[in-house]
Amino acid sequence: MESTFIMIKPDGVQRGLIGEIISRFEKKGFYLKAMKFITVERSFAEKHYADLATKPFFGGLVEYIISGPVVAMVWEGKDVVATGRRIIGATRPWEASPGTIRGDFAVEVGRNVIHGSDAVESAQKEIALWFPEGVSE
Ligand code: ATP
Ligand code: MG
């Protein structure tokens, strides 16, 4: 079965959106396979967003991700990578439809509440990075 990596970013945690976000994935019918609450180091955040290293916002993005604890999760289900991205909504919250997480809870691209893997391959890489201890079946 397909899995994806979902992270509630520091603003989502600070604003008390953990339950709301987990609830949306659960009600959809996805299965929460692994979850942990952690604050990551700079080098780890840089690794997670390595593909964006040349972007002008990279430094600010890394500062944002290390600014407080995040909730790292693995969710499983049919087409969970693509469907998870639709539940999350567009990267820029002003383009995210109402009813999506970013459409309902975010206004700034630099504070967009949640991360979701963008492809099955990146999901596998991200799950291995964030859960090196493995994810039980
Ligand atoms: P994520 O990978 O966090 O799920 P995404 O896949 O929708 O988001 P990416 O292009 O991978 O979008 O960008 C990663 C993150 O970088 C965005 O979620 C956002 O927090 C930040 N970001 C993207 N573009 C900008 C920008 N122009 N200014 C500031 N931050 C940005
Ligand atoms: Mg991305």
C-alpha cells in the first residue's frame, strides 16, 4: 500500500491545528502508520528541503522549519501521496481552495502550516530520512 510523509510545520503546531489536521486525514479514510513530535536541527531541515537549496527563500524556509517542534507522520492508503496533496491545497495559500488545509488555515506562503510529499519517490526518501528507525507494518 502507498505511504506518504506529512509534517505539521511549527506554525501549525503553535496554532493548535494538530488535531484538526490529523482528523481530516483520518476522516478521509487514511491510516496513521507512524507519528512523532520533534524539533529538527538546521542540517536536517536543509537535507529535507535540499531540492530547494538554490531558491532565494531557502534560508528563511530552513529558519521556519527549525523554529519549533513539528509533527512528523507517515500516512498510508490508496493514492495517499496525490490525495494528501489535494487535502493540503496549493503551496501559496491564496491559491489554495477553501476546504483544503492551506485554504482554510493559512495566508502566507512562508507560513503554510503543513508539508506533504510531492511524489511516491520523494515520499519514500522522506520517510527514510524522518523515520530512520523504520516504520512498523
Ligand atoms: P512542501 O514541500 O512544504 O509540502 P510544496 O511542495 O507545496 O510545500 P515547495 O515548492 O516544495 O512547495 O516549497 C516548499 C516550501 O517552501 C513551501 O511549502 C513554503 O513553505 C516555502 N516556499 C515556497 N515558495 C516560497 C516563496 N516564494 N517564499 C517563501 N517560502 C516559500
Ligand atoms: Mg514540496
